[in-house]
Amino acid sequence: MTARSTNTGEGSGAQDPHRDIPEATVARLPVYLRALTSLAERNIASCSSEELATAAGVNSAKLRKDLSYLGSYGTRGVGYDVDYLSYQIAREIGVTHDWPVIIVGIGNLGQALANFSGFSSRGFRTVALLDAAEPMQGRTVAGLEVRPFADLAEIVAAEQVSIGVISVPATAAQDVADAMVAAGISSILNFAPAVLNVPPGVDVRKVDLSIELQILAYHESRKAAEADGTVDNGSEEGIRA
Amino acid sequence: MTARSTNTGEGSGAQDPHRDIPEATVARLPVYLRALTSLAERNIASCSSEELATAAGVNSAKLRKDLSYLGSYGTRGVGYDVDYLSYQIAREIGVTHDWPVIIVGIGNLGQALANFSGFSSRGFRTVALLDAAEPMQGRTVAGLEVRPFADLAEIVAAEQVSIGVISVPATAAQDVADAMVAAGISSILNFAPAVLNVPPGVDVRKVDLSIELQILAYHESRKAAEADGTVDNGSEEGIRA
DNA sequence: CGGAGTTTGTGACCGCGAGAACAAACTCGC
DNA sequence: GCGAGTTTGTTCTCGCGGTCACAAACTCCG
């Protein structure tokens, strides 16, 4: 899904102990980080891979392998130091400092995102809210004034923003994405139900609510069909827990 | 692959119940369905795999392979009939009829979800909004009255709800999930940043906003490091005690 | 100091999924 | 009717990712 060009030949001769972390691992690191934060809040200083894996909802072998891509930050026979590992993961992800983020489209969803505390508490800082609709402009949402969409480039340049969130209707999403890219944004989180076309080097991640529901509906249909009559296997056939 | 069904009994009505569609394909079917809907709205009656793949943002070979799991609904040398294929995909997903959905947690995000038109237009119908907080109860959001959380089981039973959406704070998510499962819900869409523990047979999909942002941040860090030329890995001086 | 117990880190294996290439099947023009 | 052109459906291959199992390394205790 990432539109990232995989070139980056880059000498790579560097004897870094760890470059090129698998994408699947990258997607799990934030989960580990959150689990570690939760442990730290309960004043737990160290934990085993088994404990952390349980807290993160994954297999312990997978967790150890994931962490091994970052380096050897555990101690055999003991486990992992919570604070130390937290820092290492945060450093690897790049959230040891806050990233400025702008949100375009301050409708229902945009307002919810602006008010979402999880952003500010996990390495991100919302620096501006933008909307093209006149009635929204000037209003204050989550302590920030809603500014005109036309100010996009100016804000991005002034605040060194590289991450943008799109929460506009699907029909406007591509235009917003184009403007973001033109302004210098290179990572986009897209909530609009539309396929975005972006140049190489720009990352796009999409969050599509109705797609998630439809995937659930598919499995739900199968469950219903199975419960009805067509009992193929009878055994648990548990679909993941 | 044996398209010939080995019968499995049940030949009534249903066209061709192929089993075992790969999970990756299931996740893309809704995207295809949306692209087809978009084409239909532009009065396009048929399309090639290449056109549809472009509209969906995927490779045409992958698209053809995905569709082949459903059956042979295209015509060689011609392409796919938009309406016919739309119906077949919708049938396979199970969204030819609407699914009742309940939303628990009517905060900022919950309200945005309740107002989200994409739900109602794509095979889902929000039948109830629930919140444990007194001040919310009785208020009307998106045309629905917010009801007490305690009514969960009653509503689920009355409306035959099998899909639930969780948009409560992380600390309450597990309790809500437990109550949903106890009430008979077997598919959960979780927006709370927490790992849910559910029994086998219950599907959970999670949407985690800060995780998505952190994944973007990771790639963004790499881009920045690459542009700098500085690898900046080691020598970070462990903080270890 | 050494052995037992514990836990990490990693090598091996296997299955799913992505992509390319090609055969099958349909339409169109003559 | 038949060949040329087009597009689907499928086969093959390859690499990523998940899981298992085990050696390495650390602690604890006698």
C-alpha cells in the first residue's frame, strides 16, 4: 500500500547492525510501544517476551524476532527493561520528538481527530486545522482556529510539516492530496474513501471505515452460512482470536 | 483450484459457493466494489480489468486473480459488466442486504461515526447508539437517541445485531467488548487503542489512528535520514541504569 | 565455581501472496 | 466462416512473513 519507491540503493555497505526493518514489523512496533507504556504506568520495570507479547496480542516468537531487527536490547535469562526498550522502539520509529501534523477537512471526523488525545500523547502535535468551507473558517476546534485551505502551503512551510491528514469527502480527496504534495508533505493519512494517486516518495496510508465493516460482514456471512446448514468441518475452525 | 464444487450439499439458490477466499483478497473486494460503484455512477456499463485495476489502485493481474476466486464473471476479449460484477462482489461480501450495527461510545469519534454516511450507503444501518455517561443519554445524535450502555443486550437481541463498533476510551474497551460478546455480537470494529481479548469465533478488526501515524513517522524518519546522508544510528548512549 | 533453570536471539522451514507470462475464449472485420 | 486482435483466467515462480525449535547467554543457588 505504501507508494514508496524501493530504490534507495544507497551504498548500504554501512555496517549498521540493523537497517531495512520488514514492513510487517514496522506496523507492530507501535503496538509494542503502547504495551510498554502501559506497563511503565503500572510501575513494571522489566518484562519477558512472553508477557509483552501477551500484552500486545501477538506470539512471543514473533515479538522477539521483531525486536531483534532493532538490535539486542534484551537480556537472556532476564527479559527486557521496559524504559530502555521503550526508548529504543520510540527512537527507531522516530517519535522521540513530536511531529507536526495538519488536518484538512474539519467535518465531523476532522473535529474528532483534532480532539483525539492519542495524537498529542504519542509523538504528534496538531499544528493546524484547514477547511475549504467558509462557515468553518475562524471557528475554534480543539483550541485551534480553523484556517482556509488556501493557507496550506504557507503553513506547511512555516511549521515544517511533513505529515498531513485528509478527512474531506471522497470527491475532494485527490485535490487535497495534490495540494499537500505540492506544498511539500510526504506522508498522508487518508480517511476519505478514495484511492489517492501520489508521486513516488510519498507515503499514503488509508483508513477506510466502510471497508473494515465490509470485511467483518464477509466473515459474518460465512459464520451465518456455516451455522445454518452447510457444516463443512464441524471442528472449531476458529477464525483467529 | 477446482472450480467444480465438490457439491458440499446445498445447491439451493446460491450460485456457486466457492469456499476459502484468501484474506488478502477479501480485504480488496470492498475496494473493487467502491470502484465499480463509481463507474456505475458515471454510466459506464462495462470495463476491462486494466481500467478497474487503475480505479482501485492495484495491479490488473492481481485484480483478475482476486475476481477469479469468486468465479468467472468476466468475458474474455470484452471485460466485465459493471452492474453484474458489482452484484456478485456484494453478494460474496454479504452486503446485498443491510447489516444492523450498534455504536458504543458516543464521544467525538462516536458522533462522527454515527454521522458517517458511508456506513448507511454501503450495506450497514446504525440501529443504536450507546453510552455509559449520563449526560449523553437521551441526547439525539444523527437522528438516533443515545441510550444507556445497560440496554446493550436487549437491543442486540431485538435487532439481531451481530456487528458492534467500539469508540470508547482504551480503559473501557475490554469491558465493552466482553459485554458485546456476552450479548451475542460476533464481529467487532475497535477504534480504542487497546488490545481486545475475545473468544474464538469472534472477529475483531482494529483501527488505530496513532499507530497509522507512527508508521508514517517511521518512513518519514528514514526519508529524512536519507536526505541528510546521516545514518544516525548508534552512539545513542544507552540510558540503561 | 559449576550446574540447573530461564529467557533471548536466530536459523530452518513452510505457506501465503504478488507478479509475470501464457493459454483459452470472445469479438470484429472481411 | 475465418483469421486477427483483445482480454480474461490460470499457472508458475519467487520472496516475504509466521512459526517452531534450539543454541547462546545470563542468573541463581548450593
